[in-house]
Amino acid sequence: MSGTKEEARLPLVLLAILAPVLLFSLLTSPEGHLNWLLETGPGLIGIAVLAGTFRRFPMSRWIYVCVFLHVLVLTYGAHYTYALTPLGNWARDTFHLSRNPYDRLGHFVQGFFPAFIIREVLLRRTPLRRGGWLNFLTGSVALAISACYEFIEWWAALILDPEGGDKFLGSQGDIWDAQWDMFMCLIGATLAMVIFSRAHDRSIERLVSRTAKPERSKRAL
């Protein structure tokens, strides 16, 4: 299975929409470029990896839409910092919460969207089949990635504090913030598999069907 022009169309459209949003957010961020780069860095790296592996390992269209949405969530948080997002402040004041909850949302989607990438790679590159072990390993990998990200946040806070560490952590005084972040990631990954696994499977099947047609045409010639 290899990437084709047809398969590249949707990722390129999404990237064309995302690029000016990223640039505008970076240039106008009230919290500075350093925090913006720290927060959006994982998303930018993910885009680069997907682009670099596209020819030999194209992903389903479901994955590209998920990555697009995930980067939008990251970019909004990076623009204001997660603790100061207007949307989070509105939720805090409206529902009488003790803190801005956008950070919790950010870690929820850290599990929700990447779970599909993990699941698809395991399905297509390992002997694993759909079922309990696939779901267990998908959730475990998502949780492991979240734990590693907590290490990165910790090290960044040690290096950058007080200039940027607090902004990057966004703990808002919660001593259990790291544990909550990992828990929200696990919830996101679990819900992704429970609710949307069949839709993801259909997207994979359509990818296989589309990429198989050019191969059959070449053989016929």
C-alpha cells in the first residue's frame, strides 16, 4: 500500500487550512512565541511524521481529520496558554468550577485522537486483530505517551521557570495535575475505541479498497 495523489488530496486541503491558522496564532499570541512552540510542538512533529511516511504508509482519512482537529485544540491552548483560554474561563464561570478546565480537555484529546493512530498502526503492522488485546494495547500506549509528556512538562518547567515553566504546566495550583492529565488521556483513548472504532474500521477498509484499485490496474497492463 503506497500513497497516491488521490489519498494526498484531503491531507493537503486540511494542511492548507491549518497553515494560516498556525501562522496567525504564532504571530499574535499574547503569551509569546516560546510557549506557543512548546504547546504546539507535538502536533507539528506529528504532521511532519505523517508527511514523511505518507508515500510508504498512508493513513486512513479518519486519521488526517483527527490530527487536524487535535492540532486546532493545541493551537487554541498555545495561543492563550491552557490556564487562560477564554473558552475555559467561560466554562469555569458558567458552571462554577474551581479552575479553567481547558487543560483537562487538552489532555482528553491527547488520548482521544492519537488512539486512532496507535490502533491503526497496530492493526496494519502487527498480527493483532480487533478485540480486547488491541484495545488494551492501544490504551496502554496512549497512557504511556501521556506519562512521557508529563516528564517533558516537568523538565521544561525546571529549565524555563519562572519565565515559561508555569505557563507550560498550566497546573493552576493543583498538586494532582499530572495524575489528572494522565487519567483524562486514558478516558479519551477509551471513549475513542468504545464509540468510534467501527467508524475507524470503515475508513481503513475504504483506504485499502482505494489503494488496491491502482494495483489491480497495473497488473492488468
